[in-house]
Amino acid sequence: MPRWTVQLEGGPRRVNHAAISAGHKIFSFGGYCTGEDYEHTKPIDVHVLNTVSLRWRLLPAVGQEEEANVPYQRYGHTAVNYNDCAYIWGGRNDTDGACGILFCFDTESYTWSRPPINGEPPPARDGHSACVLDQKMFIFGGYEEVSDLFSDRIFTLDFTNFCWEYVKTKGTPAKWRDFHTATAIGSKMYVFGGRSDEGGEMFTNREIYCNKMHVYDTDTNSWSTLPSPPGVKPTGRRSHSTFEYNGCLYVFGGYNGLLDHHFHDLYTYDPETRKWSMVLPVGKGPSARRRQCCCVVESKVYLFGGTSPREPPPNQRTYRNRQERMAASELIDHADLHVLDFNPSLKTLCLLVVIEHNLERVLLPHDLRWELEAMTKNNTISRSLTNG
């Protein structure tokens, strides 16, 4: 039974960021926070989480001579891991707009580069998805800035020669959308959720939230829409998180604009049986939210950041209509970290009992006291020149 084991504050307060895991570390790139200065272009920030100590640190800013190889601070971008390098593509900020340049961050040397590319890259966009299948990065959907359109096209970047290619697929693709997710399982890409529009590729502000599962098969180069069997299934949403664990797809959180509702539910989809199930982990999990990040390291999922509605005072919770409610709503950006353990060890379960009942720790071995402190002490983001 999966269990929420850690809940810590004090991490990077970020929304619409992108992250990857590499070894026992998680690297978080960019995003935004309400109230910060985004009028001036600056290099993207990189926060690193050590998943053993559960401590965050902010990497030092690069020098001016290196800035040409570093993406500017942005949101709505994607990051994928290939051979322990993070490849950042797309995203936008309010000053510079959307970006179509590929950047590479080496998680061993902590250095940036701009790989020389061939072919024709996708038009600049944000709100797209990216995943790696075999030796290629697959970009799907998003909102193209220049054409001012939603996309339903697939582009690939071949990591063997860094060549971009537009893929002419067979079948009916997932409809034009942004802020969906694409998850690689085997040779297939599973696309779920996102915001579509009644105007199709044209933006009319009449939103559609689909909860069907769309699959792109790289073996046959074809799309299919899987039937939704009766029973439990997630409501359509955008800005949610998906991840793969033991061959199954998991969906957490997100937002439905038609319902004006943030989710904190957890669902799993089994590609073999094509059935959804609701997952009810033990312990207190994250609040309802959207635009967070989730990364898997071994049997644990690390969820951090995102934004949630702030609860209004009780005497302000009655609204005459949806527009009035949305106008009065206030969002709070998170700086927290939650850990979902799919296979908690006996030691972890014992440590949780010590924490829950506030048991005496002074006679415990030093390594257990260290782990208890790591699980309960809120973060203070450090700054370090080393990559240890």
C-alpha cells in the first residue's frame, strides 16, 4: 500500500516549473512565483534536491560569458533526462515570449550547452509535453506563439544526431491542447488531459476538458483513442502530473476550469487491462493543486511546488455565480515537498511511528536520528559552489 511519508516546507516556491531525476538527485528548472520580478530577463534558476538528505540547494548563477548557453527564466517548458543530461525546450516568459531553442544541462558537471541541431525544430510554444522513447524526445501539443494556435502535431528530436523531424502520423491524433501530459510506457506515448477549445486549434476561451486516454504507438506510427470502461475514472483536467511506476500510469492533481476545481486525487491506469482505479495512499498527502512537479526515484515519488486556492474566510464562501467566485479567488504558491513511497521499508514504517507519537529519540542510533531529522526538519535552501 503506497504511503505519504514526508511533508516538508521551505523548498523552492515554484509554479509551472520542469524537473528531472538523475541518480539520487532531482533537478528543478525555472517556473515562477507570484510577486517575484519577471520584468527583467535573467538566466533560469536550477534547484537541486538530494533525495537522501531531503535538502534543497540553489545552484549559483552563471557568469555573463556563459549566459548565451543558458535558457532565460521561463514557465510552461519541458525537461527530459537522456544519458544524465537534462534537455530543456520551449516555455515562455512575459518579456521574451516563447522559446524554440534546445538547451542541455549536464547533471554531472553542472554545465550548460546549446547542442547544434539539424532539421526543422517545432515552432516555439509553451504548455506542450515531452517524453523520451528509445533514443528520441517526442514533443506534442502546446500553444504555438507565432501562429497563435493550439497544436496537435508530434515532433521528434533524435539524440543520436540531434535532428528535429515533424512526424506525419496515422490515425486521429489527440485534439489540439495544452497543459496535458504525455507518459512513455514501453513503445507507446500515453496522452491524458489538457485544455482543449471548442474552436479546435483556434483559441476562443470556450474550454474543453477531456478525460479520454489517447495513445501514440511508435511501432506503428499511429494514434488510437482507448475506450473508457465503466467505473472509476478521473475527471478531465489540465496542469496535472503523471508518472510511470511498475508499468502503470498515475495521475495526480490538476485543475478543471469549467468546474473551477483543483484536484488532489490520485488515479492509476493499467495499460494491460485498460482500466482506471483510484489510489488511496495512507497518510496525509498534498493539498489540491495544479502546475506542480513529480519525479520518481526508485520506489518513491517526490512531489513539489504548484499552486492552490487559498481558503477564503467562512463569511465569504457564498457567491452568486461562478464568475464572482473566480474573481474573489486567491491562489497560493507552494514551497513544499511530499514523498509518496510505493514500497515503504519496515525501517521507514517504524520511523513514521516515532514521528506520529513523538517518541523519545535520544537512545536511537545516530543514523536513525539523522533520518528522523531529515524527514521532519523543514528546508532552508542552501547555495553551494560544488556539485556534491
